[in-house]
Amino acid sequence: MEMGMSDAYDYAIRSGRYTNGSEIIGKYDNVRVLWEDEITRMVLKTHIQRLIRGRDKIRILDMGCGYGDGYELLRGIREENGDNCKYLITDEEIEYKGFDINESFIKEASGRYGGHKNTSFEVADFSKGFSFKDDESYDIYFTSYGTLSHNEDEANARLLADIAEHSSNNGCKSTIVCDWLGRYSYEWQSLWADKGDPNSGEEEDWIDYRISYFGDRNVKSFPLRLMGRDEVEEVVKRANEISSRRIRIKGFFDRSILVGRHMETGEYNRYCVPIRRVVNSLFERNVVTDLEQLLIDYHKKEGTGFNRLNRFFEEFCMRWNGVIRYTHELLSPDSRVVSPRSKAEEEIEEIVDSEMWGENSNPRANLIEPQLGYLLRELEIDLQEGIGAAHGFIAILNVS
Ligand SMILES: C[S@@+](CC[C@H](N)C(=O)[O-])C[C@H]1O[C@@H](n2cnc3c(N)ncnc32)[C@H](O)[C@@H]1O
């Protein structure tokens, strides 16, 4: 195992914030639980709906499972039908195996989920592909939160090819959920480079990543691969050269455009402001959040090669700031509010004006701010373009 990586994760575990932490700073903060997990579920929903048709078991392999969080994530995918809401995969249907290279994670995962039937965990390594047993196959090959960024591209191509060779072949295609770090996250804008401009410097394919967002800045770094669409397409192409089965890309998704973990630190872009903890605060009971701290002043990356990215982020920030400013105006007793300019602004106006809140103590903190949080989450979902312009970059593949 790469020493920097194992040290860094072990250190994070010892800090306590990786295992527990609070809703404001910690692995399971509000953004992770209410935004990132939920957005990942939303992205996967239609693929899982297709998979479960006519099946009585869904076999899942969670690669780089850490504490086994993929179990709850996948089990939590819901289908809403009018007033009814049901989980797509029931406890009886799920068969889940998680593996990770780090023994400490596997111990904790076994403690957390080992009591559930049909779960198993083991220590294993995916950096040279994966040795499946002859009869071992799954319906969902799952990774999450940047896990594939630990591997070189060739190792990921090998892994995908091994998966393709062993994926279920009983009339329904298996789904592979790939999760990398996005190449063009604003959090590491200093690492973007323009391939067409000789003065722009070398493009950085890897980030010297530090889990420094839990408070301690003196943590060790380890390399993580940054990926855009072209690179993912290359990896899949290479896997298809190795494997006899065909892997196809079904979609891309950018997760956490303005709320990635390193917005907090500004370590790779000094213009980042710690927005994540402010978004977390929106969901806290009885805590009134200073909305102005949610505003972002986007700093352009110089160079014509970045026109598209700059436009994307400027437009995004304009919409983001617009809803926040509008909410702030609505909540300020002495300000005169102009008409809403967007759907999100209309919605927040309805929420603020609702008479339902009358009986509630502290409606601003307990009702209006969480609703603002969900509206901002909608922006993250609606405006993403699946180009690697966020902290997390998801690619959904299937094997035919
Ligand atoms: C960003 S964490 C994600 C953990 C977990 N999936 C989650 O949702 O929190 C990446 C995980 O990949 C694991 N990992 C890194 N390299 C690995 C390898 N070569 N084989 C197996 N697991 C690996 C790490 O130990 C770590 O648990």
C-alpha cells in the first residue's frame, strides 16, 4: 500500500472526525449526508430501477469501501410514487460485499454492518486489477468519493476489464459506478492548465492531496488522479482493448461544484472561501446562519483555453449568489424586495411568505434556512454538466 495514503487515512481515523465528527466538520457532515449521498442516489436511481426488474437478489461489490458506507447509500435509494415512498432495494434483496486495502477500515466496517445478513468484508487491493473467483459476479460494481483516483489509469483499465470479464451475464447488464476527483474543480484551479497554450504550464494530472479539512493542516499528502471526460473515455477504451466484453459509458455527473471539502481550506486555490461549513449550518436546528458568508466571488483563470470553464463557473456563481442575496433581502425587515428573477427565487419567496411557519419557534433557522439549502442543492444538480468541473466526478458504465 502506498505509505503516504495509509498514513493519511490512519491519521484521519485517529483524529476522530473521520469516524464521527459533527454535522459542521466531519466525514458525515450535513453536506455529505444531505447533498452528496442524496445526489449520488439520484444519479444511480434509474440504473438501479433497470437492474432490479425481474430479480430477487442484487449483488453489490463496493471497491475501496472504507467503513462500508456504500451499503447504506445504495440501500437508501428511494422511489417516490405520489404519497408513497419505497426503497428500491430491500434487506432481503441485497447481497453486499465490501473490500478495502486498509485493514482498519475493514475492521470498523465489519463492526458496523457485519450484523446485517448478506454482508461481507475483506481486505483486498484493486491496484493491479482484481482477481475474481470463477463464479464470482455482481450486478453493481460500486466506488464512491474519489476512490478510483487512487489508481493509475492503466490499473483502472485493468480493473474495469476484470470486472467486465466477471460481470453477470444473465440477460441484464451490470452497472459500474466510477468515482474520481474532477480535473476542473474550482478547489484546485491552480492546477488547471491550457493544453493549447505553451505559456500555461504543465497540466497537473495528479493532486498532492491532503485530508486537511478536518482541522489539522500538518497532515501528510498522497497522490490522487484528476479526471475529465477525455481521460475517462481513454480508460474505458483501454479496458475494451483488454476485455472480450464491451463496456459502455452511460453518463457523467459532477458532484459538489461549490461545496467540495477543499473549499474549506483554500489550499489549492487561495480564492476559495469556506462555504461548506456555512451550508452545513443551514441545516442546523436553532442556528441562524450569516447568509453573506455563502456568497462567492469567482476568480477567473487567465487564458483563452479556460473560456468555457470560466463561463460555467461565472454563470453558476451568479445563480447561486442570486438566490442567497434574494433570501437575505426577503429576511431583512427594512429592505424593499424586487420581483424574483428565477424559479429558485420564486420558491424561496413562497417559503419565506408561507403562513405555515407562524406557530414554529425560530422559523428562519429551522424551516427557511434548510429550504434554502435544498434550493442550492437543486442548483448543483440542475446546472452541472458532467465535465469534471466539481470535486467529485462520477461515470456510470455498463457491461454488455
Ligand atoms: C476516498 S476513500 C472512500 C471510502 C468509502 N468508499 C466512502 O464512501 O467513504 C477511498 C478508499 O479507497 C481505499 N483504497 C485506496 N487504494 C486502494 C486499493 N489499491 N485497493 C483497495 N482499496 C483502496 C482507501 O483505503 C479508502 O478507504
